Amino acid sequence: MQKLKVILWAVLFALGVVGAVLAYNELIPRVRPDIRLADGGVNIPSPDASADGTPEASPTSPPDSPPNRSGESPGEPSPQPEQERIKAPDFTVVDADGKDVKLSDMKGKPVVLNFWASWCPPCKAEMPEFDKVFGELGGDIVFMMVDMTDGERETAETGAEYVREQGFSFPVYFDTSQEAAYAYGVRSIPTTVFIDGEGYVVTGAEGQIDEGTLRTGIGMITEKD
């Protein structure tokens, strides 16, 4: 009888895992933008990460890049088909003054949403170019540079200190509850999402992008203006 109970619990557990995976796979396409994968992203450490922060079979590791359907090179933004337009999920982050800020507060202006952390080399490599473009277009385009704070490896203090040291002028926000990261299914950083003035995701890139790619993405969310 005891052996039968053990087998029954094992079967129930397996069914529960399968159900969770199916539910996850069903949910992700609804909230995650159709992001073109780019080289150079850093996987977000999982609880199973090694002591140096290197993921060990991390579930956050990105899958293989999707097939190139439009002829663009990997890492370049690709627009959402009209029939598949996705409303950008709302979220709340904290600004440099500790005040709550929602993505929906920016409605009416195109948004460049970037997820980063100060420990991420590719994030730091692309940030000067983001700052340069912000200096030129920041009056017309909203830049939301969201620091992936987990309270341990990255905190609001370490992120803010890095930005101050570099002299960046773009506004920085802190995802202290990981609400923004979950809303967009962020699996590696840097990740950049381009949102038009109507609040729809147009395109995005997972991994480090250069100035040209950044400007291309911005062009896609301003072409109707």
C-alpha cells in the first residue's frame, strides 16, 4: 500500500509539472514581444547559478534564434505584423527620487524600454550610445532605462552610482519588484523594446545593440508621426 501511495504521488507530481509547463508556454506568447535575438546578451542568473554568478543550466537562457523571416541580420529590429500587434504590458518601477512610475504614464509618446544592470558588460557597452541618442531625441522619445535590481547582485544604489560615475543623462528606473521583467518575459540582458505612441510593441532586440540599430528601432516607432 505504501509503495502504491509513492507511485501515485509521483504521477500526480509529474502531471503538475507538465501542466505548469503548458500554462507557461501558453502565457508567454501573450505578453512577450516578438523579440529578435541578438548576440552578446548575458543570461540572468537563476537560483542555481554558481558562486561567480554563471548560470548552471539556467531556465532563463534564451532559446535558439527564430528563423529570419524578413531578411534582416540577427539583432536588428523586426516589426510586428499588423494582425499580431501586442499592447505593451503596463508595469510600475521606481525613479531616482523613489517615486512610482508606470509605463502607462508615458502614453502618447514613443518609448524606448531598455533592461540593464551595472554588472552586465554588454549593457555597459551599449549605454553610451543610448545616452548619445537620448541627448538628441530625448525631448520627443521617452527613454525608460530599467535597472534589473534583485536586491543582492544589483541594487538601486549600485545602479544609480554607476550611472552617476559615467555621467549619463538619460532617466533611470529601478525594477525593485521585478514587475517589469516579468511583464516582458526578460530572460537575458540587455533587452530593448520599442513601443509606439499608441502603446503597442513594435519591435525589440535581445542582446547588445549599436547606435544604428537603436535609431532603426526608433524610426519604426515614429514613422507614423
